[in-house]
Amino acid sequence: MIYFIVFICGAIVMSYEILGSRVLAPNFGSSVFVWGSLISVFLAGLSAGYYFGGKVADIRASTRKLALIVLIPGIMFVSFPLYGYVISDWVFDMELGIRMSPLVASMILFFIPSVFLGMVSPYTVKLMMCSLHTSGATVGSLYALSTMGSIVGTLLTSFYLITIAGVQKLIMAQGIILIALTIPLFLMNASCAVENKKEQ
């Protein structure tokens, strides 16, 4: 289950970045400034997520806490049609310039979800290492799986899904998928403390 969640979250984060370019396009176009803003914001969000995910994982990591980490971007994605284009229009009306406008819009719309999605990998590493002794192989496998998910998400979204479903429906569908993933995590109710006691 953990491996599946890592793969799906990896796919969604890159799919969301592709969809983000379509969200910004009506107001800001698809220039190098838009893509530079998107890539920078997602990288910043993922970096922050890796850092804070590791910090939070060291405080009694559990599948229920992982469920909350996944749930937050899920809720944001499901409600995206309510605020996404409104915020994009609002930033556009501020007339911050061709460089700052897409950067500010990207920060507001995409930074927080990318932080939480970035927290998934280090958090799942902690959960898996609590019950496995092959820590190096575990870390490598999880990050490789996340990267493979990113590749699949990028290709599927850019080649097929956008033309089939449209941007808003895809973002909402991603939110539904993330929320659905939290259900088995809540039911599992496993923690590092429990595993460590078993090993002792």
C-alpha cells in the first residue's frame, strides 16, 4: 500500500505541474517566465516538503498522520475550481509585470500542495524503515518509484488526459484519488512505535 501511495503521489505532483501551466495560460500565456515560475515553485515546495516531512516523520510516524498529509492537498484539489482561476485573475489584475505575475500566482496556487506532496516520500521512508532492516534499498526503491510515477503522470497528462477530461476535472479527479488513498491509511493505523515494540 505504501509503495502504491508513493507512486500515485509522484504521478500527481508532476501532473499537477503540467495542469498548472494550463491554469496560468489564459492570463499569463505559456512563456518561459510562466514555466520558470512553475518549475521554481514546485521545486521549492518539494524541497520544503522533503525537509518538513523528515522532521514530522521523526515524531512518532504513523499511517494516520500520513493520511492527513495526503488529505490536505486532496481537499485543495477538489475545491480548486472555487479559487484557482479567481486567484489567477486577481494576480493578473495587480499588473506586477511579465516576470513577477506568474511567479506570484504560482506561489499562491501551487506551493502549499507541492509541500504536502513532497512530504510523502520522506514520511513513507520512515514508516518502511521501522519494519525493514534494508534501509538503503528501501530509500532507493521509494524514491525510484516516486520518480517513475512522476514520469507516468507527466506523459499521461500531457499526451492524453488534458484533451480527454480538461484541466478542472483532472485536478478534481486527482483530489478524489488522494482523498480515497487516505481511507486505507486510516484503517491501517500502524506506527513506528508499534513496530519498534514488536522488534524488541
